[in-house]
Amino acid sequence: MSHDLTNWWNADKTKVHGTLMAYVQAVEEEQSAIYDRFVKLEALYDPYATTSDGVDRIGVVENVIAANIDTVAAVVAATDIRARFQTDGADWDMQRTARRLEWYAEELGTRYQIAQKCRTSFKLGGALKGTGLIKVYIDQFDEIRVERVLVDDVIVDEQECKNGGKPKQIHQRMTV
């Protein structure tokens, strides 16, 4: 991949969007096998989805893949998630603050339905395709938003993540 595309942020302000789009398209083309695999995995889970090959099955067919994913997701869904603040060796005041922060985090989790979104993301993302994503951001009205993001819609250059490194950039494809 061209060095000019990789460092799109160094482009002229009037050309950043074009350079960025070219970079994202180059990464998508380079990693097209990954996205093809996501489509195949989704078709294995639900052969009657729009991503399947369209061949009609005759009779009753047990979908072993869907049954296993549903079973694992049900076991994981039985476990509640919660934020914990470690206070090992802390004084009483710090422990009290941590307990109150846990209450606050629990209320936020309830308000934004974090547990339900995590379960859905695990089932349809993590168990099916290997990665489940939740995006937390502040929208244009200064409201906190929590939403599940399909791993198919996220573009990360794997070359940036070699040897366990963190990527410099993550891009999300959105239909508008």
C-alpha cells in the first residue's frame, strides 16, 4: 500500500477526504478474503438469509452451527456483566468511592441496555464471526449512544496490528 495513502492525515486539507477514502478502499480490497469469510459464516448460521447461496433445502435440516452458537450464547448470556473497581490495599474512603462508582456504572449499564447489547453482539458477532463490537460515543446532541456494530462494517488495516500492536486508525462503514 502506498505510503501516501497510509498517512492520509498529512494530505492537503482540501484532499483529505479523497485520500482517506482511497486508503479505506485499498484496505478493503487487500483484506477482501476476510469480508468474504464473514458472508460465508453468516450463511452457515442462517442458510435462508439473503447472504446464502439461494439453494432451497428439501425436508427438515438441523443447522448444527446455529444450534451450537445459540447454545454457547445462552450459556454466556446467563452471566451478568458489571464494572468492578479494584481497591486492593486502598483506604476506607477510596473503597467507598469505588462502591459508589460501581453503582453509577450499574445505572448507566441499565439505562443504555449494555447487557442486552453485549449479549447480542457476542451471539451475532463474537460467536459467529469471531469478533463482537459495541460502539460508545457522544452524538451531535451531546447524548451518550451505545450501539452494536457489525464487524463487517469495521475496517482496520491488519498491517498496523502486527505482533499484537494497537491500530492507529479504525474506520466504520455506515449506510446513510
